[in-house]
Amino acid sequence: MAEETVMAAAVFFDYTCGFSNRARHWLDHLDDVEVSWRPFSLLELHRADDGPTLFQQPDLADNVSLIALAVHEAVGAEGGDVDGYRRRMFTAWHEEPGRLSTEDILGFGRDAGLRGFDRDAAFAALAADHAAGQRLGVFGTPTLVFDDGQAAFVKLDAVPDADRARPLWDTVSQLATAEPALREWQRVTEPIPATRH
């Protein structure tokens, strides 16, 4: 009998985001949690104008951060190894020297089973995932969205060891889902001295 999934979450991410990379290392430790990785473009989020989205601008369609997310969508649509692509893409972006080219990214996609890159379909899927994130209020990556619709923006300063991955998951999911009145929690990095009255 297959082991039952403890919990599931969608993770809105961007390959350019170091916090997303740390989250993927953390979540990869959790075999019993079903994670759906959904692209969310920080480049589009921080766009300065009110014109067409970056996904609709042909002159920006060669931006490697957008290509990386679009290839993620294409690999998934073709039933390829999207988890393998995601891991390879994060590793190349954050843990290997050098700049990535569009051809490098398409090569990672082909290694993961991409047979052909339908740019229009991939960018349409990317635009749809990005819009879904916006409807949920995503303002940064990674944002975890739990089964009940509660979402949490999570920034890890370091990747937890394998033995700490589960307790961190339990804590984050408990904070996000058990008490909807808790809107924000941040660790104060510099202790504030107590004042005496």
C-alpha cells in the first residue's frame, strides 16, 4: 500500500531567486509532501510600466529568466521530467559559475524530455501561472500555498539539514494554516535592547 501524502502545497517560484533555490533544497527532503512548482516571474512582478506583460513583449521573450520559466512549463506540458529540469535549472543558476544562455536552458529542457519548444504555448502557460499567483496575492518567491488556500512567503537564510526539514515544514504549515489571524511573522535579526521605565 502506498504511503499517504501528509500534505500538499503549491510553490510559486522564480529560478533567479536564491530563496526559491533554498526552498527547493528544503522541500526536496520531504518525500511525503506533494509539491507542485508554479512559475512566478519576479521580472514581471517588478515591471515599472502598465503596458503589456513581459510575456506579451517579443523583444523580451529571449530574457533567460523568462525562458527558464517557460521551458519549465513546456517540460511539464509534454510530460517530461519537470522535477529533474527544476533541479538542474536551479543548480545551474545558483551553484555553477557562468551565465546561462537560451540554448543552455533549452538543452536542460531536452535532457528532461522536451521534444519541441512551442514558445507561444509555453509563455501562455507561464502567464496563466503568474496570474494565478497574483490572484492569490503572491508578492515574492517562494510563496507556499497550502490545500486550504492559505499562503505563506518563506525566506530561508540557510537550507535546513535533512533532520530539520520535517520540523520546519510542520512549523511553517501550522503557522500558515492553523491561525488565519496571523498575517505576518518576521524574525528580528538585531535584538532590540530592552528599555527600562
